[in-house]
Amino acid sequence: MHQSLRLENLARLPLSVRRLAIPASNGSIDDFNCLFEVLNNLDDEERYTHCLPVLYANLDHMRIPTDEENLHTDAVACATIALDALSDLIGVVSQKSAWPDLWPRVWLWIAFFEAYRECLVGPFARPTVCLELVDFISSFSSDAGTMTLINQTVGVRTLVMKAWAVTLKAEEWDDNSSWAFHDVCCAIRKMRIGSCHDFDEVLDGAGGTAGLAYLVVESIKLLLAQDDAYLSDQNLKFLVDILIFLQNLNRDNVLLALMENGGAKFITLAAGATFSLDCGPDRAPRQQRAALLCLNTLHSMLSCHRAMRDSIAAGLLQVVISGATISPHRNSSELQGLRQILTQRLPASTVFRTVLVEMERQLQSVKDLFNRFGLQHSWIHDDWHAFTTLAEDRIALMKADQSKDFASSKACDNMECGVIREKAKFRRCSECQQVYYCSSDCQKRDWTFGGHREMCDSMRPLLFKNKDLGVRNLSFMRRLLHRDLIEHRYSDRIPLLRPSRLPHLVQLARTKQCDSFITIMDYGSSDGPLFYIEGLSWMMDNHPSYHVHWKEHIARMGRSYRRMELHLMIIHEGFTFRLHDSPPVRLLMFPNDPIAPHSMKASGGFCRQMAAPCKKSK
């Protein structure tokens, strides 16, 4: 026990105070009340400090009632007085070394009042005891040792989250609400989430990931609404606290919930608000830090096309341009989030038609901003040029598809037919909604002899797996893949096989094992799609069910008499498609005729070349 908390210190008090302090320390309610009336009149900080043992004694955890039917005891009343007094007194207690001894008792009584919040009535009731907790944490936060104890306390995070929810439910935003929000932001910033149990506590108090996302988004909306898209110094600090909390969480499921609650939009708006007004060199570092934290939070979230669309609509491109002025060095660690958004997330998102529509609206105004900031010789110039060139190319393709002269074509999925005509003239299987036929006869024949009867039920789930992409996005992706395959077909500079896969394929050829090839376009590179072919069995083993119905496609390819090839599109998208430690990806199969490109012939020639030395050696 710290020296300042020992009962012997009461002997230092004047007799008039001591005669109240001693019985008060033993649980006398009347003496306790009189003691602090006297101290308030004296306004003597030293005497306040000497009375700490009275508060400490009345917060003894041994006095916490164990009988649920008898909660309204003198001990509870004295603990109520002690918590109120300590809350006022903690700011003038100069001995921070006493705080680690105070914290366990404060916490146990707060946990008691929270547990029996609905049972305690009258003067015993403390309906917002969770707000008292964050007030204490805010006061204790200046001492590292006490904060370590607080972060080791089981249950604290749950109550902090409940306090956060209470502050957002305030009917009017007054000084009390502002102070409570300040305490909450301080508490979440100092919070450590080092284990799954810690994270579970957070979710328990917030009401799951959706509840946590709601707290974050509503708080950011509150900060933005107060100052008309300008963040005051205080709100700038609150924003940083919230973003640091998210950074400490480091959970993909939280980012997904944030996205579904509009987090991408409002975090982007917050980033834009940090640049809305230049208030001189003193404020600039705080503005820059807040903006970069926003971008660091966004960069993972923006792997989802819906989040990217919302963020671009909220001014993401303007934020990227403004953020580039923070540092003259491209590889600065503080610009990591911005750099990843510009070189990875934005280029990868240009395969989505819904994103391109919003991107087209924003690009012209951003070009003017780029020139106004004089960034032509900045580190961002080459990366920005590469992104805008790619975006403009795909926007042009999108517009061409929208023209009246363009008609999407389709091949009949009856492999014995091979008819190709406008997609609008085909009929679709009403069950799986995945295959198309030029006539009812073709549909019947494929059902009876083509194997669709066996595959139909298992194909239907794919309709729902890719439903979030939407018909327009899928149609544009098919068109983009077809165009890019044709362009890459005539390139002599692009190797068909990745060097790392050559030994495996050579061994495959030498052992006379047969393996079909699949044409792949990977759209995760900022320099454009990567084109290569891969063994079909290897792809199936490493990507067993990522939105691809392998068996159906392979069976159809076999029945097509070489009129159909398998073209696989890899897009970098989402949180739920992550492969081990690799970036999140989604695989989309678009079977097509062998017009683009002749990969099967090329791969066959490759295998014959690899097998030739084996024959000679025999």
C-alpha cells in the first residue's frame, strides 16, 4: 500500500477534521458527508490529500455486498460518496505512485455498480457508472504504470465500449457530453488489444462488429457535423484517437463491418476535412497526421469495390493529391497507406464498372487540382500518370460498351452446337441461371446428354456467391478480359509461363502425365494485367472453390471439341477471399471460344518441346 493511503496519515489532520475522518473511514455515512463539507469550505489541497485514506478505506472490496437481496447497505452508500470524492480529488493528487493502489478498488466498485445497475435505486443508483469509468481512465492515463494495470484488467474494455455508446445517445450535445466523449476517446486510444480475449471484450461491449462499426462511423459523423466539414483542434484530436484505436484493433472483420456502415465514405470525408483549411505551421502536423491515419485505415477497406466507389464519390482522389504534398519522398513510411491506395487499390478497382462510373465524374476536377498544386515534378507524378492512363483506357472501353452500336455476343452452352450470336437472343436456364442456349432444343439436348442435369443444382450457389458484383460489373469484366486476351495474344514480349512454374511443367511432360492448361489474366498489377497459362490441376488444388465451378467447366471444355477454352480472371477484391498471407483475391471463370488466344495450342507445343529430349534420350 502506498504511504499516502495509510490510515496513520489521518493523525496529521487538525482535530476538527480528524474527529470526522476517523469514523468516516470506518463507514459512518453522516461523518463522511460532514467531512467533505468541511473540506470544501477549507479549500485546502493538502488536507484533501491527507483524507485519501478515508476514500481508500471506504472502497475496500471486502465491503462489497455478497447478498443480492441486501444491496442497499451503508457500505454501498459510503462507496458512492468515495467514488464521487475521488473523481474530484484525483486531479489534485500529486502522488501518481498511489494510483496503482487506487485503481483495483475503484474498478471493483464500478464493476459492482454496473452489474447491479438495474437493482440499485435512489441515492444508491449510478445509471451511467460506465461514464465514471472512462473519467477515471482519462485521469489515470498520464501514469504509464496505472495504464498497464488498467489494460490488464478483465472487463474494462466492455464497459468502455458501453460508455462510448452512452455518449452517442445523448439527446443534446452540451459540455457534459463533450467531456464524456473526450474521456471515451482518451480511453480507446490508450486501450491495448493484445489478445483474442481483449478483442472479444470490445465486441461484447459494442454489440458485435456491426455495433462497433456503428460507434466509429457515428462518432466521425458527429465530428464532421459540428464544424461544417472543418475539424477544430479538439475534433482533430478526437479523430486521431478513434483512428489509432482502429489501428490497434487490426481486424479485417471490423473493416468489413465499417464498410457496410458507410465507413469508407465518412473516413474519406474526414480526411478531406483535415485539408479543408490551413491554419498555419502549428496545426499542420496534426492535420497531416490525421489525414495519413485516415488513408492507412482506408487502404485495406478499399480492396472492396463498394467501399472504393463510396470513397471516390466522397473525394478520395482529391485526398490522394492533397496527401502527396505532405512529404517530398515517395518511400516515406508515413505515406505507406497513400502509396498503396495509389499504386494498388485504385488500379485494381478499374475492373469494376460501378467504380469507373464514379471515377469518370471525379477525374477532371482532380486533374485541375494536380496542376494547381504543381505536382508535375513530384514523386507522385509517375504513379499518378500510370493510374490515370489505365483508368482512362478502361473508361473508354466502358463507354464503347454503352454505345448503341455495341452488342454483347454469346456462344450456346450446348457444346454440340457452337452457335454464336447476340446475348439478348439467348435463353437462360431458369434453375442455375448460369448457362445460355440458342434454342429450346439445345437446352433439352444439353440437359439430357450434355451433363447439365447432374451439374445444375451444384451451380446455383455460384449465382449467390458473385451476386454482390452485379450483372453490369460481370458483363464489363467479361468484355475487358476478352479484349486484353486478344491484345496479349500478339505480344512477343510476354512469356506464357511463369519462370517459377517451369520445373513443374517440365517434369509433367517428362512423366507423360496429361494436364490441360488454363489461360489466366491477373488484374492486381498497377502496370496492367499479367498474362500467363497454368496447369489446370495445379489451379484446382490451390484454388479449390473460390467462386469457380471447376468440374462443370472442365466437363464442358471436354465436350466442346476444342471450341471452348477456360479463361480465368483474377481480381484483387474483398476481405473474405484471402488466401493465406496473400492479398485478397477473387477468381472469375469466363469460358470462351479459342479466338483469344490460342493458349491450348501454345501449351501443347511447349509440352512437345519439353518431351522431345526425353524421347531422344531413350
